[in-house]
Amino acid sequence: MPAKPAPIKKSAKKAAEKEEKPAAPAPVPETAPVEAPPAEDPPVEAAAPAAVEETTPAPEAPVAEGPAEETAPAADAPAEAAPAEPAPVEEPPKAPTPPPPAVPPSAPQGLSVDDVNDTSVTLKWRSPENIGSGLDGYAVEYCKEGSSEWVVANTELVTSNRHAIRGLTTGDMLNIRVVAVNAGGRSEPVVLPQPIPVREVMDRPRIRMPRALRSKYIRHAGEQINLVIPFSGKPKPVISWTKNGQPLDTKKVNVRNSDKDSILFIRKAERDDSGSYEMSVKVDSFEDKTTLIIQIVDLPGPPVSVKLVDSWGFNAALEWTPPKDNGNTEITGYTVQKADKKTGEWFTVLEHFHRLNVTVTDLVMGNVYTFRVFSENMVGRSETAAVTKDAARIKKTGIVYKPLEYKEHDFSEAPKFTAPLKDRAATVGYTAKLLCAVRGSPKPKIEWLKNQMLLGDDPKFRQINNQGVCSLEIRKPSSFDGGVYTCRAKNALGEATVACKLEVKQVTIQEEKDKK
């Protein structure tokens, strides 16, 4: 029957495709032991047979009308066509790995009280040693002593390591704890070791006087004074100021107090502002005091009077009395000036003079002089001066100037050699020069001798004398020019000689060098 082989070919192709596919029906019995052991994956086992059932009816559909015997060879056809290699074993799909469970953090560390007052408690702590699955924040809780109910102090988690619990009742005793929170839950709480009383902590008052204000504070008149004096103490201390034991004049002196310092302000200082200022810081029965001495200094006044005591020759003697107003500081000196009646211009004679009397010298004969004196202190010189009532008249006297007679110095000197001649050697044919130096007054005459014979004007020898430096130049000497040369200097006061030995050598050339 020609119609029946067609399904056999189709079944053979389908069998080849099933052999190539990993989910073939043939290896299903072999994979069954692999899927059986895990008891936790029943859905995976059920899915595998379902897949097998869906794939097996596909080859049977075209042969549904034929007998069952003709379908049997179709199932065996893949076995004949397939190679003898074993079919690959398909591993079952793995279930997705579940995320690790969230781990809560460890307890915060180092919980302590940072500050306490009548209505609040401020805490601080350190981060946990182990934050687990992260750190979302901290929960701060408190419980009144004698109660077991913990109240959460913060509506939202605190992200910083510091928190202030506010709105508390004064006098309560509180147990406080802090818990770290993350996705894994709450950590173990860290609890303060003992209950905390809600009240202001007493801190003894203490004034911290700046180093610059521990000694006398000096300022010039008209300057601004702005002094900041820090202090400490809890609860807020009561600050008071006095001047020389009396309350401050609020029209001149302003005081501003804060929790940490007190400021003394004077817009324009006057000499009356000088004195002893006392600052007091008081907390309950405890008190701390300090004293500040302010000195306002100004220019001094002039000396009370200046008197011309006497005048003689070219000199005038003066004396004066100290000023009544020293500018609220010590007088450091005086300035004395003079003025000629003809010109009226003042010239300073002395500055920073400490005594109360002086003698002015070097006055010009025939002039009339007036004197005045200024006072000086650390601020400066007085604006006005005390002037002498009487004038000093320097009389003219008949003085004849007789110049001194000076004897001229005698510079006459016999000749003397300051640099002698030195023995030397010369080469035949090469000019040689002999040098020496001589001094004397009047200028000595220079003569050169060879072997005690005067050279004269021999053109072979060139004689030069320049500012006492004597030189003898021997032009292209020969072996006969060697000998003892003498330089002789003489003038009216005497003569001097110096000698040296000159050796003239002949150059010898070796025969080997001539051959080369």
C-alpha cells in the first residue's frame, strides 16, 4: 500500500529532530532518578513529564488512521539512524538563589550625657562596631525612674550621633537608651549606667582674663575701648561691673553680656574714664571677681615757668619747673629751643632732656636770644611751651684772631731701597730685565754698574726710573753680558746700593732632535 510509507518517513525525520533536541522522550527514564531526590522541588518534577507528554503525541498525529503495528517501526527508526553515542543528560533548571536574610546592627557605643538643663538632656554616642545590613538611623528612648514604659524621644530616626531630648519636666529622673535600626531590625540597646536628673548642672563661675588685660591697660584720649572678657559658669551667671567701687555711668560706658563673655565698650575715651574696673560673675552662692585697671593718657601741659639765670660770653643758663598737668602719665623729658630776635625763627637746642636746668652754648656774638621749653611724655610733646621773660644778650668783644703757626714737616731722607735686586738667569738672545725700588727725598739719582763699571749710555742697556721703580733692560744678551749688576741711588743726604748676579745661558740642542 503506497499510502502507508509516507508516515514512516515523517516519523523518521521527527525522530532525528528529537535526537538533536535536548528534551528528547528517550532519555526521560534515565533522568528520572536525578529529579527524584530533591524533595523541595516538586513543581520542577511535574513540569518535566508534562513536557514529555507534549512532545510525544507529535509523531503519532499523522498515523492516527492506520493500525498500531505500522507506527511501531516509526518509533524504532531513530534508533537505526542515530549513531551509537550516548545521548546527553539534561540537568534540571536551578531555582533562583534567595537573598541573604537581613542582619540587625550591633549596639551603639559610648553613650554619654553632653549637656543637661531644666528641660532638656543632650546625648552623644559612637557608631556601632558592626552595622550588619546597613544603618538607617538611631532611636532614642527614655523611661522615668520607677516606670517600665519606654517613650520614644524622636519621631523619625536620628542619623547623627548626637540628639537633644526636649520638653522634659524639671526634677525627673530618666533612664535613657539608644538603639541602632536597619532593615534587619533593632540592635541591642545601649543604656546609660545610671538615671539622669533633669535639672541645670551647677558649674562654678570663672573669669578667664586675657593676658593683655592682666596688667595696666593704657589708651590715648579719644580712642575707642572695646574689651571682651570671657567667663564660664552654669546656670547663666549674673554679671556686674563697678568703677572704683561705684556703679558704671551708663552714659559713657556700655556693657553687653552673653552666656560666654562680657564686653566693656567706651566709644571715645576721656581722661576721666581712667580707674579700677571690677567685674563680678555670680552663680547662686559662688562668685568670681577680677580687676581691670584702665589708664587714659593725654599730652602734657607746658612747664610752669622758665627762667634765664645768667648769660656770659657765648653761653646762657636756664632752669624751669615741671608742668602741673602731666597728661595722666610720667614726664619723660623736655625740649629746649632758642630764637634770634632778628629772625624770630625757633631752633631746637636739646631734645628728650631729663633735667630741669641746662646751659646753652655756642651762641652768636652780638645777637639777642629768647628761649622756650616743651614738656614730653609717652603720648608726645606738649602743645604749648613756657617762654623766658628775659632775653640773653651776647656782647661784642674786641677779639683779634691769631692763627697758629705750624712748622712744616721735613720729608728729607737718604736713599733707601725698598725692593732689592734678585739673582736671575737669562737665555742668550732673549731680552732680560732687572727690577728694584728705591725711595728718598730729594729724588735720588740712579746709576747702573756692571762688575763695578758704570754702564753710562750704552744702547744695549735701557735704564728706566718711574716713581721710584728702577729697571734695567738688557737687549738680546750674550754670554759676555753675564756678571754682577749694581744699582746705585744717591742724593745730597747719602747713597744706597743693591746688587744681583745675572747668568746668561747658552741653549744646547741634542743631536737626536736635529736628526728628527
